[in-house]
Amino acid sequence: MTELLIRGADHVLTMDGSALTGADIHVSHGVIVAVGHALDAPGAEVVNATGTVVTPGLINTHHHFYQTLTRAVPAGQDALLFGWLKTLYPIWERFTPKDVRVATTLGLAELALSGCTTSSDHLYLFPNGVRLSDTIEAAREVGLRFHPTRGSMSIGEKDGGLPPDSLVEDEAAILKDCADVIDAFHDPGPGAMVRVGVAPCSPFSVSRELMRDAAILAREKGVRLHTHLAENDEDVRFSLERFGCRPGQYAEDLGWVGPDVWHAHSVKLDPSEIALFARTGTGVAHCPCSNCRLGSGIAPVRAMRDAGVPVGLGVDGSASNDQASLIAEARQAMLLQRVANGADAMSAGEALMLATRGGAEVLGRDDIGVIAQGFRADIAIWDVSGIESAGSWDPAALVLAGPSAVRDLFVDGRAVVRDRHLVTIDADRALSDGRTSLARLMA
């Protein structure tokens, strides 16, 4: 169906500064062509939105989909970042291409049910023939807009890095594959469903030379750059001891600041680094649930936002969050800023903005994250007539009173979730494939 009319929503939160009541949205060929009242669209499929709140689809700016098959691993549940990684590396080195595909499928499905229409992914290990295309194929099946990043690790334990030597790659081979996957899959055009980024894993797993050369390659190809930075105290200490500077200075020295760069976590940025990011337009993927789970701390999001740093939300990998819900991240982001800075530090509306328009800015998208004429039809419909929202005086405050799952979800005007069920994939088959992979990994 190329024509769609979402009719009579109780509230439409456009994220362009306005909120409408009793409104309609007309979609044609994947694009929003009108938002208003009593719209007419002859021949369009009509979606009754009575009793719902409609928002832009949520946008996830940081994930590791392969980790969906390593949730709640007992030995790593109570470890800090470095210990947690060392626990999981031996499991991850057994992953096959099929494992990565099914993990990505399950992770994307979970995100879709939480209202997410666009997700990035940071795949930085490639054991046993795994390729970035394994994740791209999964995203095409589920139907979400996808920003896969070709990650990498090149400094193993024998050279002073954190990962085992079995999981690191030759740097020349890394750069060649980055160029190859960009040429094969990256779409720079409006409405793109796939955009590839370049993403060395972290300062403690790649060399200075690879960080520098990856930035040069990304800019030659016109794609975005992504990595982890200043995630916790261990991360900062490693930077000071290994490089003689804080993470922000390290990033600046190697070309890793600018409007085409976004960093994951950035929990431990100091005021000078926040000013650097604001001055250069460098983005941050804020991952509040993962930061809590790993005891990394509370990111200075209020200070970042006030300074003008672009900030979006990320669920991070399911091995360090154990869930993949963007609406839960928005709620957690709001609560943590209130814990750190007071009850007026972040409103529900600002938290939802981070999950939509903020994520679009971080990913360099000016065609999603807003419900307005000319934007792509990435739309989440939330049923506020049920128990989760019962008694709410402001059903538009989704991050305060629920619901936590969408009723319907459209990506580029195509249905991905209808009546709370995925319609693009066979969920039972994906779950069965996941159980098969999990049994082998656990064995």
C-alpha cells in the first residue's frame, strides 16, 4: 500500500515544536505529505488511531546486535567494563555468521516492538567468517532503517590491548573491508534505508594509526565515524597511562571530532571535552541503562545539552543492558539527569526528543525524527487506552506513564508492527533459530 491515512490520533507529538489533538497523518510513497485535521486521502489504507498517541519512530544511535545471544551471562553480571569484556570475549569468538544474523534479527525485532524505526549497529569482531553483510541482511528482513558500522579491533593482549589475539585483525585488511562494504551498501541519498559508518572499537583495542587512517578513509568516502570514548574511569585511566592525555584530546589529535563523528557513552567527559564536542558539533550516543548496568556512572547529559552537544539515545549491546527498548532508555535518561541535577533537570518531552529528533541529528539524518510534511513516514502509534496508561492526566507523557510497546509501527510507510505483532518476519522461527545458536554457544 503506497497511500496511508492515520486518522484521529488523540495526540500527535510532531517533535517540531508542536503537538496536535485529534489529528490525521497522510503518507504517500513512504513520505509524510500532510499532517492536520479531517484530511482526505481517497484510496488510502486507513489506520484508526483513536485512543493513541503518535510519535516519530524512535532512533537508536548505539547497539551491538550480536550480543543479543549473550544476555545475562552469569560470570559477567557484576563486573566493570574491562572485566565484563574479558568474560565475554571467549564466547564471542565462537560466533558464526548464522549466530550474528539471528542475533541481529532478534535485536531488531525487540527494538521495533519498543517503537524504534532506525538503529545503528557497531559490529567490531568478525570471527569464523562473520561479515557486516550478515547484519544488513537481517535488517532488510525486519524492515528497520539501518546504520551499520564496520568496527574493528587490531591490538590484542600480546601488544597491550584488551581483546584476545584471536579476535584482532590486520589493519590493512580492516581498511580494505571498510572501503568494500561502503562501496557495496552505503546509500547517501534521501530516505536511505542503509548507511554504513566506520567504527574502530575503542582506544584500548586499536592503534593510533588505525584511528587516524579510519577517519581519513571515512571522510574520503563521505561516511560517518563512530567509536566508544570515555566510557568509565578505567577507560580514562587507560588513555592517560597509554597516550598521556584525556580521551577528548586523544580524539581531537586523531581527527575524531566534528559533525560527522559520534561517540558512544562519553560518561566521563570533563568540561573542556564537553566544550570541544560542542564547538566541533561532535555527537554523543547516551546509553543510560548500560551505563547503570556496568556501574560506569551518570553521563553529563544536562551539561552537554546546555553546551549544544548533539545527543541521542542508544540501548548499547544486549550483553550490557540485557534489554533493547528505546522508550525505556528515554525514561532512564530522564530519571538519571533528575537524580544528578534535580527534578527539573529533564522533562519527559526532552527525553522523548532525545529518542527521536536528537538521534536523527547524531546520525546525520535530516529526513527522519519529525512528523511533518516532507519527512519520511517512520511513525510509531502507541495505544494509551490500556492499563499502562490508565489514570494518566497526560497520555502524551509516554516516558512517565507508558505504554512501553507500540501498537503499530511504520518504516518508510511500510508496516513492521501491527496490533503489537511483527508482520515482516516469522518471530517464532527467529526464536527457534536463536535457541539453537544459544544452545551451541552455551555448550
